[in-house]
Amino acid sequence: MTNQAAQPARPPAGRSRAPMHWATDLILALLTGAGVAVMLVVGVLYAAVEEFGLLAPTTSSAHQWQGIPRTAGMFLWLGFLCAVSTLAAFGFRRMRAPLSTAVHGVACVLLLGLMLLLAGASETAQPQKIEPDPAATEPSRQCRSGGDNSECPGG
């Protein structure tokens, strides 16, 4: 005989929740997917106006540094959106919302692809800087006949 009260059987902790209803999942996927798309469009418009000087020429302090491509801000914005989309997909997976998980997983893959495309484009789009030869600091000595130094002025 035991003094413990009988407890009802519980399902395992990982399997206790049912998947989210498909309509709720669909609405959640549409709203959050549209939110990521709007943030992407805002970032592209900002880059077009600010970084590329679409409306007016601008001087940004980041562009004054040597070696920073003009697409660095857009690259960082895409990285931020990719991280947000990845965390959202993970959260939706934990909430058992398969459609929202798939939408954000696909968004993350597309954003990574866009980042790689942008990284390749910024590498090839940077103009090669050809530095001219340093100017001569001494006056030039031209020989009249191309002979020895005695024929050259000054020597």
C-alpha cells in the first residue's frame, strides 16, 4: 500500500500540443511574410536613395573609407532580415505552425541567395584603381645625342 495519490497519465512533453489550426497558420504566414517583404522593399528603397544617390548626390561617411563597397549597408540589411526570418521560422516551428515555418524558411533561403548575389556583384562592380607612377622630383636630364654624361646638361 502506498500513500501517493494516483496521477493521470500525461503524454510526453514534446507531443502534448496539437498543431496550429491551418487558417490561423495561413493568416500568420501571410502577415509575417508580408512584413518581411515590406522591410525588404523599405531597405531597397533606402539603399537606392541614400547609398546610390538616386535622387541627389550624397556624401556618406562610410563611403569615404577605402575598401568599403557602396552596397555594404544593403548587405547588412539583408543579413538582419535573414536573421529575423530564421528566428521567426524557429519560433513558428516551436509553435507547430508548419506553413509559417515554411514561408520564413523559404524567405531565409531567398535572402541568403540575394546576399550572395549582392556580394558577388559588389566584388566585380568595384572599379580597379590604377595608381599613376609617382612624378619625378628632380628636373629631367635629357642628353642631346644619347651619348655619355658629358654631353648631358648638368652632368
